[in-house]
Amino acid sequence: MAGTLFITATPIGNLGDIGERALKTLSEVDFIAAEDTRVTLKLLSHFGISKPVVSYHEHNKFIAGKQITERLKNGESCALVTDAGMPAVSDPGCELVAACRTENIPVTVIPGASAVVCAVALSGFSKKRFSFEGFLPASGKERIDALSRASGYEGVVVFYEAPHRLQKTLCDLYDSFGDIPTVLVKEISKIYETVIPGKLFDFRSGYEDVRGEYVIVLENTPETKTEDPAVFALELTAIGVSASDAAKYAAKKLGVKKNEIYARILNRNKK
């Protein structure tokens, strides 16, 4: 009989937030799969737990994931942990869970702290739905597309960001969302927990040299798009943009289908 994969939440700051079930699970499994073994070993040492810990992260997920599933298929049990909070949310743990499902390996969850939920609660925003975007792609078309998609969401939008990219991301968010209500949160549940409310305009500078990961919470109300997409696209063609590129850009900006705009451009040009 296959062993069980336990998706195990760990504290996001204050070690006192770990639950009894998490401690029991970490003490009883055969081994632990950790995003950063150094961080996990410190946690285990603090609570007097001695268990084998293997590395499982973005850069070794394919090889390590196969090794972990093989051990599970052979009857061993494993606790999956991330550096902090709930695994399989903003890390490759989701792929290990999916692999276990494919192999009919039992998977269960040990609930606990999650930075995204804590940050939404701390924001005080009243919108009842939220979109968790995690870490934005570092650059290029993927980043542009992610920002475009997120800026169209009606509700609270949440991002994680590393300190060395925080200022750039705040500026890009301002360019994409405009000057909307914003809360920055760091050090959740720690002594120096900090919640900084404002609007995105306020955060365009002053965050070039910071430490620790931040949670960025936005309260977004997208503007209603009333502009005629074909007219907008034709204006682009008038300044030299190709019909195909104009239709593509107008579709992304105004939330309509590219093919429909392209057909209207061609019909207008025939007249």
C-alpha cells in the first residue's frame, strides 16, 4: 500500500503559530520534502524533531519529484513543506501533488498559516473576492500579459514580491492599475509586522533598498471600457502599425476578440 503525502503548513513568522497536527505529522512521517532544507532543519531543531529531510524545489522538481513518488509508492510517508506557510500555493509543490494523484498516492493537507490570506485580512479592503497572482514573471511578454490580466480583475488582487524587485514591481503595477488603494505587508506575525496603507502613486519610490519578501494587496475596480475597439485599432494603423498588430493590441487593451477587430479593420479599408 502506498504511503501518504501530507501537505504540511509551517509558520510564516512566529514559530508559536505551528499547529499540533503539523508537529505530530512532522514527527511521524518517514521523511520530509523541503523547499529549503536549511530553513526546515532549523524548524525541526527548534521543536526537537529528527527526521530525514530531502530537497524539493523549482530547480530539481523533476528528478526529486520522481524519487519522492517512488518512495511513497513503496509505502513511505512524506510531509511536504515550503520555507513558510502553505506548500503548493506559490512553489512547485503543486506538481508533486499532481504526480501523486496520477499514481493514486493518497494526499492530504495539514492546514495552517498562509501569507496571502493574512495579508487580505490585514488590508481592511471590503471587496469580498480576491485573486492571488503570486510572484510576477521577471520580465518580457509573460510579465506584460500577467499585469494586463490582473488589472482587469474586479476585486482584491494580491502579489508576492522579493525585496530586490519590489520597487520595479510597484512602478509596473502603477502603470497597469493606475492610482488605486494599496497595502504593503511584511513580517506577518513577527515582532516587526508592518502594514503600510496608501495608493499606488505613493509607492513609486522609496522601496529600492528593502529586506524581506513583501505582500502587495490592491483593491481594484477596473474602468468600464466604452471605446470602440475598431476605431482605436484604425487610429493605430494610421500611424503605421500593421492591421494584425493593431487588432492584437486593441483586443488586449479593450478586452475583445482580435479576429473581430481585424475583420472590421479590413472592411473599413476596403471602403
